[in-house]
Amino acid sequence: AARPHANMMSVTAPVPRAAPVASGRCGQRRGLGARRHAVTAQPGVVATGAVLGDNLSVLSAAVVKAELLSALTGDKPLTVFAPTDAAFAKTCEDLALSKEEVLTLESLGDILTYHVVEGTVLASDLVDGEVTTLNPRFRLDIVGTTVNGAQIVKADTRIGNLTVHEIDQVLFPPWSAPAAVQTPQQILSFEGWAPEVINGRLAMLGFLTCLVQEIATGESFTEQLHTNFGIFAAQIQLWAFASLVPSFSSNEGYTANPFTMESSRTWREVFKGGPWSAEMRKKFSPEVEQLNGRAAMVGVASLFLVETFKGSALF
């Protein structure tokens, strides 16, 4: 786990022991921890489960696990965008990880400091724009009452030197956690993103290859299939493989789904400073690729039908 950043505050008062939290499904607690309520902390003291409240027990455990409790203890005011237990439960489900596995991520410290900003920032103080966090590499995007798209569900709770805003999502800086996991059945289902995307890419490749070959050799689409079936089969396998493999092994925030790439903070960091700018991505968006893929599928089918009835190559 990452150690506290150098500019974080050190311990200035004794720290109570964390309230016991029983292991179980992500975000669920049993026994004493489930019956505790939030209490008022003394200035300069931030405790764990009991002080942060029933709804923030997983966050409390994460702070202790990452050895960041001292970083949140002191006289310097800090503001925490605190994921609720329900937010952690949703994260566990999306990433197909248990609570214990989430709490042992090597990037846990980076993830937690990404939720903290210096100073007292009340909900009424929030303005649209970027804000620097205790994770100095990455900033948060504030829009209205959302933080990186997460909604503030409870605002302005004061706990010692902290101002706490509860949010409904766990915020991940780029490269800090695996992408949301989808099963092959979800990816390849009729409602999934992959079938049309892959078929469209294959159709674009096939249609272009067919036209070039037909103009060069005079062979119809059917004749090309018969003559070069092995090459066509190899191309289909290669392109399908190239599209599917990343989706089955998404890691460190990457996603192979083109329709979610723009919302991925990791992909946005990848695109920064490169030729694939935001303006370029608007022109060559997943929607444009989808439209071209559909046109190519119609083109391949039309070419095959026309040449079948004509009995020879169209070009």
C-alpha cells in the first residue's frame, strides 16, 4: 500500500482503535460495527469506523489498511469526497473483486488520496472545473454537485478537521484499478457491444479488400472467396482476435468497448499530448465507426447479391 504523501499532516493526537468490521460481502458488516453511529470527534482527531459512521465503514477500513489515518489527522482542514458502503459494493460487483481484494490493491493509497482536497470546501463552495487532490498527479472534475460523475448524496458533514461529502461512486485515478469486468456472454450477447462492432470492422476490411482485388484481378466476390478462402479466414480470425482479446483481459482502467473509451479517465490520459486529440476523436468516434461498419455490411451483402444475379464481377 502506498504511504502518505509528504505534504499530508502527521498525527497530532491519540487515535482510537477502529470499530470491528466483520468480513463478508463487499460493503456489508455484521455485529458491533453495524450498530454504531457517528459521533463528534475532538479537533485534530479523526477516528475510523465509529466516527465516519455506519455508511462509511469500508472507507474507514481502507484508510486504516493504507496507513493513511495519520494523513487525515491534524489541525489542517481537509475535504473528503467519501464513497459510501453501497458505492464500494457496486465497485466490487463491477470489478468482480471481493472487499478484501479491493482493500489490498497496490494502488489503494493513490485511490484514497484522490478523494481528498485541501481546505474546507462546502457544497455551496463547489464550482465547475478541476480541483487538485492529495494525489498530486491527477485532478477531480467538478460539475454541479457531481465529482468525476459521482453524485454527492450527503454533504457538509463535519468530523474534526474534515468536511465530508458522501458520494455514490468510488473514484479511480488513471491506471489505479482494473476496468469493469464483463463476461464473454455479456460481451458477445445480442445486446452486447462486440457483435456489431466486430462484424462492422470485418465488413469494412472485407469490402475494401474485395473491391481492390476485383479491380486488380477482375474476379467477383464469390470467386475471390473460393480462391482465397484461407486468406479471408485468417483475416477474420486476426481482426476478431484483436478486438476481443482486450475486452476479455481489461486491466488498469482500460476498456476495449469503444463506446466507453471516452469516459475512461485512463484512456484520456493515454490520449493526452498525442495526435489522437479530442477533436479527432469526435470526427472518428465510435458512432462514426458504427455507421461505416453498417454501411460496409450492406455493401458486402449488396455486392454479393448483384454479382450473383449478374453472373460476373461488377467491376
